[in-house]
Amino acid sequence: MMTPDSTSVHDLWQDSDIVVNVSWGPENLLRAPVRWVNMMADIVRDAKPAQPANIDLVLVDSAANFDLVSAVHSSADAGAVAIVILSVDAPTTAVYDAAQKRNIALASVAGELGGVQLARRWNTRLVQASDTRAEDALDLNEQLVRSLLANGGISGALRLALRALPEFEAVAFTYFGEVAGHRHPSARLIENVGGLYVAAKRLLSDRDWAEEEQPDGSTIVAGTISVGRDPEAFLVFHGPRALAPDEYQIFHQCQIAVLLALGRQQTFRRARRSAVEPLLRGAEDGTMSLADVRSQLQNIGFLAVEGYRVLCLTVPADLSAGELCSLAEDVLETSGTPVVGAIDEYVYCLVEETGSDQAQRLLDACSGRNRTEIQIGVSGVKADAVNLRVAMREALVAAGQVGEGAGPSKSGIQRIENLGIHAMLAPLLSSDATRSFIVGLLGPLRDRDMSEDSRLLETLIIYFEQGCHPGATAALLNIHRHSLANRLDRIQELVGSDPRDPEHLLTFSLAVKLWKEMDESKAQHDLGRIT
């Protein structure tokens, strides 16, 4: 008896109760799936069938006065892959030639078995096979979910699903080419991992699924796995043959398993981020003690034995901070445990100092997603949690100075050590003493401007930007030089020091510079905490 899940032409014809004489049929046709068996009379009655894709195999009763050559052509036109002629020992040469010409498998059944009876017999078995496949698919889905929930990972899911394809190897890649999971027929490492990734990127450059025969006769099947609008991973099957039609379901189920694994990973990351972001905010604004910062870094698994850096990424207007965090985690997770979180319109990443250029890897990944507008600031190397606040401020200042500085800065990346005076000022921006100094000197000007719109702080800033030249300052402010002198006199009255006095030039110049740095790094809101 034929097994219940047999659906190919060849298996359908291997019926122990019926002798089917195959006259002509190449391997690809005999392996083709059969979804339904139709009588020739039905095709003739409906010259334009409503569902021609369901016509796979046609039965023709030679006693029904059909022209058999015409029957071959009609069956091929309807999309059938095989035709069986009843009540004859063998078809004529003309019928045989027509089958070859139209590339349709040809067989005959001798005896008195009626077409309706045979069609019912074979269609019953096809329905049983379909039911069995559906049950098997549900069974496999349940097993894959159980495996993932038991932390079997993507590799465990691939091993489980590919038991039905023992000769195939499979690899799941992240978007950036890291191996997320794999399965080899002999439980060995897959040798040509890089080649499979390159093939997947090429095949999937403009589509979500592709299949290609390789020069050595093997076959690659590749598909994307997307979370939201962007592809997050690629799945690749590689084997000595093409997949049979029913086997594509296994590939699809593996795609779903990878998607579920990525979903679990994102849930874990969001949970970790919910702990990271209060930590970063507490370190940045000084409300968290050093002991708490150290304890929380240890709790989330960030050790940084060789030191660490902070990266600061600007978030584009059309991208959410969460999406940029996920992108950063995808790239950086292969080099340790990155601490990633968002504060306002910036994403901060704490990365272990490994000697590799993590910022460049991250920038390349952003460019690969057509996110060329993202800027990355890089702090100096720090050794302890006590320096986290300074490192975050350094990275923030550097992110605001991309393209500036004297060092060898790459497009999209700026390092604090290349920024000269900005590098010196960045640690000062994290100091409460600095904030007290700025508030004490410039706070009265800010308060008077808020109450009277007197533009005194703006005047002082432009005065020092123009090198303390009254003419250039007055012209830029569009006021008379006497009006400028009056404003500078009012500044002296409010703060008790004359910005024109050489003795106070350095004090005012430093205060203005720090104020501007805070403005560029969005840190001026912190000044309100100090009175």
C-alpha cells in the first residue's frame, strides 16, 4: 500500500492494487506533487477551469470516444503534469509523441476499472496525505516552540526541523553576517559559512526568497526573516538536491522558528534596557551613588576587565530610539555584553575595550541600513564606574563635533581625544562645581533675559565669539556701539565683574565656552538643579 503522505506522481502510481504502465515520464515530472486527480470529461466540460492550478493529473477513459492526442494537449494546456489512459494496454505512438512534445508524463491502466472509481480512490489518498502533512506541520511547530522555550536556541530548532532532511545543512545569519544558529548533517562545523552568507546577500538583494543551483550541482535555498519593516536575519539551506515541493514547508517553519527566537531575544533586550536606562540617567545626572552604579553594572553582566568606552549615537527624526538600540545591540553583542540605552534623543552604548573598532563596526552597520545620518561620539577609555559620568559627557560632546577637530576622524565618528579644548572641557561639564560656577556667573543674566527679554547673555556670548571687538559685536547684534556699551555696563552691574577688564577676560571666556558646550550637548537643563 502507498503511504498516506505520498503525493508525487510516482508514488501515486505505485498502487499495489492497480497496475500502472508508465510509457514516458522524466524524473522531474514523476517527482511532481499531485494535489487533485481530474477526469478528462470535467476538463472538456469546463474549457476554462476556475482553478487550473489544481489540475495535476488527468484520467482519460479510452472508451469515452475522446481523441487521445487532443486529450494530451488539453491536459497540458490545463496545467497537468501527468495523464493516465484507462482501458488500454499501451498508448499509440502518436499519443506517446504528443506527451513528449508537451512534456507531460504518460501512463496507462488496463482492465475494467472505471475512471470515476480510480479518481475517487486516488483523491481519497491525496486528502489523507494532506491531512497528515497538516498534522505533522502542527506537530513540528509545537516541538519548535518547546525547544525555543527550553533555551534550545536557533541551532536546536534547526536540528529538530531538519531531521526530515538529513542531507541538508542550514545556517541562520544575522543581518550583519554573524552566525545565529546552524545545523550540519554530521554535527560538524559548516565549512563554507562565509560563502553561504555572500550567496544569501546576493540572492536576497531584491527579494525575500530565492533558490539557486550551484556549479557543483548542489542547491541553495535562502530567505529573509523580518521583524517590523527591516530584515533582521537570513536563513540558508544547502543540500545536494533541490527541495521537493512538500519540503519547502520545513524551510518556512524554520523561518518562523528563527523569528520566534529573535522575538524572545528582543523581549530579553527590552527587559535589560529597562534596567540600563535608569542606570545611565542616574549616572549622567549624578542622582545615583557610585556604589549603586557599580552594583547595577555587575548585575547586568558588564565586567569590562580591560576598561570600557562609551559611544553616543544621535537618533534621526524618522527612527525611534528603541530601533536604534536594537541595531546597536545586534552589532555589539558579539563582542561581549553591551550596555545600551536611550536618554532623550541619544543612544548610549558601554562597550568593553577589546582593541577592535566597535564604533566603526556600528557605523558600517548603520550605513548598511542606509542610516548615513547617524553620528557617533566616542569617549576615552575608562577603568571604573566612577568615570562613567565623565565618559558619557565625553561621548556626547564628541557626537556633537563629528567632522571637527584635528585628529584622524572618520566620517560619522568623532573621538574625544581628537577634539583639543573640547576634550578638556568635556569632563568639566559633568562637574557640579562647574555648574555652580556657570550659574553663579551667568545665571543673573539668564534670569534678567527671561524677565525682561534684555538679550544680555546673547550679547556676552557674541562679544567673546567676536574676540571682544565692539564694532563686530554691535554689527552682528544690529545695534549701535553705544547700545553695546550700555549692555556691557548692565552685565557688570548684575554679575559684579566687567567682561571688558583684562583681569576677568579668562573667567568670562571660560564660562561662555562651557555654556556653549552645554548648549551643544543639551546639558543646560541640568543648570536648573543648582541654585
